[in-house]
Amino acid sequence: MENKLGFRDKNSPIVKFAKSFTSGFISGGLAKYIGHPLDTIKVRIQVTGDQMALHRHLTRIFYKEGVRGFYKGAISPIVGTAPVTASLFAVNDFSKRMLKNTSLPKILRESLPGCIAGFTTLFFIVPTDLLKIKKQGMKHRTITYSELISDIVKQNGVQGLYRGFWITFARIVPQYGITFYSYDKFGQFFSSIDKRKEASPISYYAQKVAAGGLAGQLCCLIGYPVDSVRTYIQYHPEKRSILNTTIHLYKKYGIKYFHRGCSVAMTRSILVCAISFGVYEFINTNLQKI
């Protein structure tokens, strides 16, 4: 049975998928934990509209809420991100292999795998991000996840956990298409600069870290306005459409609102993506040899 399914063949699709999944699981959890404090500040800016400088947000959270304040809502994304990131990397790699020899235009063969990977995580990301954002936005209240879920379900039913589904779709699916596509292109660019026949391990993984960081920056810069609207919709109880919410935010705060906290998000993005891709490549490269 093992031979028929290919579990003993290290080159079988099932084994490759499992190794990619494991690598993504570890890299995703680690990156999310390291970047969560910056994510907390970004969410606070988005849900409150505060225009304070970064250092003032840092000191206010620290003095009023302590170190734990930076990790509010951390369990949801860390527990949720590990399997989500694992799925992203595994499905992206699998989709690449499946689309490689199709007649699709090259740009679609290279960008669709990331979009497909993003879509597969959507039903998991929406509720976990909702819980994360709700907890991060609470300045003076502490609530358990069970209490928060109970409150949401009582007020809006189970569908309340999927508040902001379509705006998350608009953010996540293109986001990962852009991220994985640009990561590959940045990686190709860096490897073309290194004229040596075979790069040293340090040089190879440094290229992956740099490519991941730049891909994260590009994706964050392009998608941040949508992320601002998504965060507002998931945190606030008002029932407005995506368009009406966007108009409301523009009238209340002006065009600048859609980029508030962008510098914080980009700092976090370069850190998280650099770690995610670098650690993933290191673990996956070594696992694939086994």
C-alpha cells in the first residue's frame, strides 16, 4: 500500500506536498510570533484613526498594557497562521507543478499558483483574523477567545465569524498571487547577479531572505488600502457594504486614512516575509533531500 501511494518515494507529489506543508507550518508560526507586536500597532491605528507617531504607540501600549499588550490576539493568528502558511507554501508548490506544462500564458502559470494557494486558506483566515482584530483593538478590556466567539455568535450567528469575507477575498487572493510571483522574480534577479556556478549556502539563503522581504514590501504597498477597509469592517459593528464603508472612511478621515499605519505594516511585512521565506527554504531544501 505504501509503495502504491508513493509514501516511500521522496519524489512523489504526496511526499513533496507533506514536506512543503511541514516547512511552511514551522516558518509561518515563527514569523507570525516575531511580527505580531507591529501588527497590533497597525490594527490600533486602523481601527481608531490615531495619527500618533510609531514610538508614541509603542510607549502608550507598554505603559498602559505592559508587554502583553503587544501580544493581544496572538494565539489566534499564531495557531491559525502555522497551518495557513503551511497550506500556502504546499498548495503553491503543488499548483506550480500542475500548471508547469499547461498551455496557459507564462504570467498566469507563474502567478495563478499563489492565487489558488490564497483561496484555499480564505475560509480559515477570515474567522481567525476577525478574532485577532477584535482582541487587538481592545484597549481597556480583556476577553477570552471563547467569550469573544460566544458574543459574536449570539449577536450575528455563525455567519458573524465570517464578517468581511469578500473584502478579505479581495485582499488575500491577489496578495498571495503577487507575493509568490514577485518572490520568484526577485529570487531570479538575485541569483543572476551571483555569477558563481554554485552559490554558497549562506549566499543562497540570504538571497531567499532578501527576495522574501522585498516581495512582502511590494505586496503590502499595493494592498494596504484594501487591508485598511477590511480591518475597519471586521472590527466595527456597523453593517455597511464595502463601497459604503470606503466612502464613509474617505468622508470622515480623508484619503490619508487608507495609508495610515502603512509604514508600520511595511516594517512588519519585510520582517515576516523575510523570515517566512528564508526559514521555509532552509527547512524544505533539507527535507526534500531526505
